[in-house]
Amino acid sequence: MTMRSRIARLQSTLPSTLSPDGRWVDRAGFASIAVAVVAVGYLQGTTPIAVHLDVLAWTVSLVVLPAALSCLSFSGFLSASGLALFAELRRTDPPATVPRDGPRVDAVVPVYRDAAVLHRSVETLLDSDYENLVVHVVCEAADAVSRRRAEELATHDRVECHVNTHDPGSKAGAINGVAAATDGAYLAVFDADERVDPAFVPTAVARLAERDVVQGRTVPEPDGLVETAAYYESILLGKLTHRLLGWVTGFRMAASRAVVMRRSAFETVDGYDPAMLTEDFDFAVRCYEAKLDVVESFDHPSLIEAAHSPRDWWGQRKRWMTGYAQVCHRQLATLDRSIRSLLALAVTAGTVLGNLLLLSLVSKVAVVALAGAGYALAAPVVTASAVALTARIHDVTNDRLPAVGLGWLFAPLLLPLYGLAGIKGTVEYCSSWDGGWYHAAKGV
């Protein structure tokens, strides 16, 4: 069954009113939801709440704006999540023994129209401190340029070039194909544009003595305006918002880049699903439901290329959000009564509904600004900027990035923009998405 037919079958479970033809449905639905979120948020934020406090023999009455409470609550959430994130970033608990050799690691590098950056992953993997590592570059038959580049790199005796015949056009299929053709004890997956830290693979192998999956951190290189936005977004909306959620539910991301796992873990969940747009998020959810032990390792991050244009930034985020909606829909359709299944639904629903919260902040900020409640207005802005600045300083002091810069001052603006991309992606999934996906240019 092809990817598109699988998607069509999954989407057929949507109510018919949600899947009419025509891009106008996307635009109308997106505009209606965005306006409704802002309008409802504004109206809710302006309705005063009376709070009565009994202090000794006196009763103190306070009248507060819900918008102010929302801003302060969101600031508190960012602060708590930030503390949790920085505790993990600064944690120094390397394995007692880090092997330089051992069971074979089959490192899969899917590539599609990324010939210009393929050397980044292949060369840095060959420079890894772990010796028994084979790099498998998987090309698409229609991408002759990337295939030629992969064949050039495959002149090294630890690099192999494959063509994706397992499920053409699918990153998941490319990974699954190599997994089926190899028998190494460990599988690893990296994006073509990753610069992999030499210590990452051996450290991950050491941690796999007690874990099932080790997920590394990826750091977008902030070498331009859009690239800087992508970097701070990866902090505020990638790592930060998952911290408290992970503590409460035990959910950890297991992606399809910067990840090393036991082959048995991969086989437990039947690999990546070619029918899913965000095969990594779906894989992570299935690892969670299978109770696999996933650990996030931030001590040896990979550098990756960020989106280079506003169009690529928007298209990439919209693709992710469409995929998150698809995973949420599947989770709802396959829900059982187990605690893990219910928590997984909460996690997937949060990735979709959280975008409404991000956009509603616009109206909340407008309310507190008009009311002159400067403290409530400043709280989320200052907190988001402080978290962004602290993360940047951490990366600079650890020699991952060259300078701090001033981009952190504008990091709060990314929150509502990301919310808009999330709403757009969800609407498209329900109405007109046909399985296509946006490809961001690399190496430009």
C-alpha cells in the first residue's frame, strides 16, 4: 500500500464535513479559527474576576483581569520549564566507560535533494570516536544529484550507498530498508545536514547498556535572520515546552535524526511508519506506548542547517504541524483504555491545541497593554527573552556557537507565529492535505 493510499484511508475516518475539496476551505478555516481564538481570548481577558482574601479580621477584595493572570501563569510555566531545561543542559553525568569500539552501529542517512550538505553528516560520522560504525546513505531513485554525491562519498570503506526501494519517497521507508538489510546491534539515524559531535555515538552506545533509545540534541546554526529565529524557536518551542510535560507523563522524544537505539527497540515498534508525515513524532509515541526506555542526551549536540528563508520556515513548520495533527488523529482512532494510551493522546493533543494557546497570547497581551498592567505585559516577554538568552550563552560558552548577538530580544515574537503555523497545518490536514510535504532548501 502506498503512502498516499494509507493517508487517504486514515483521513477517510474524518467526518465528511471536514474534508471537502478546495484550498478555499484551508484559507477560510484558518482565518476563522485564528480570528475566533484572538477574539475569544480578548473577551475572556477583559472580564474582571473578584478575589476575596480573609486576612486576620479583615477581608481584602481584589479585582484582577483574566488576561493578567494568563500572562503571569504562562510566565510561570516558562520559568519552571526553563529551570528544568537548564538543569538537563548543565547536567554532567557521563557514563563511567565510553567505548571506542564494540558492536556495530549502522548509521542511516536518508538524503533527498540535499547533495550540497551530505558531506556534513558523512564526514563527521567517519570522524566519530566510535570505530565500528558503518554509514548507510539512502538516496531516492529520482534524485540523481544526491545519488552521485553519495557514490562519491561511498568510496570510503565504511560508507555504503543505497537506493530507497523499500518505500520510495519516504524517509521512514529509507530507514526501514537499511534496518531490514543489516544486522548490527545498534541503529542510528541522522539527517544529511548534521554535523555530528565525535563523542555522541560512543556516549550513546555506553548509555544503551541500560537504555533502549538515546536521543541527541540538534542545534540550528543561527547564521542569518531566519536562521536565528529557527535557533530560538528550537529552544522555546522545541526543548522548553516538553520539559514539564516529560516530567509529568514520562514522554521523551525519539526522533529520526541524532538518535541511536538498540535494534530490538526498533523492532519492538516495527520501525518508522511510512504513512506518517512526521514519522519521528509517531515513532516517539509508539516507543512511549511500548514502555521503551528513552533518554535525551544533550551533552554532545549536532549542528544542523536552519531554514534559510521565511517561505522555508513557514512551510517547514506547517509540515510539522500537519504531521502532529495526523499523529493525534491516529492516536484518537486507536485509543484503548490503558494509561499509556490515554497519556499519549494527551501528549499528541497538546501539540495541536497548544497552538491555540500561543495565538491567544496576542489578545491577552493587548488587554493588559490597554489596561496599563505593565507587570503582566512584561512577565512573559522578559521570561521568554531570558530563557532564550541563557540558552544562547550556554551554547556560546560551550564553543558550539560563535557569539550571543541580540536575536534573543525578539524571541517572544516567535510564539504567536508558531501558533499560526500550527493552526494552518491542522486545518490543511482536515481539509485538503494529500500526503505531500514541504522540502526546505539546504546548502544555499
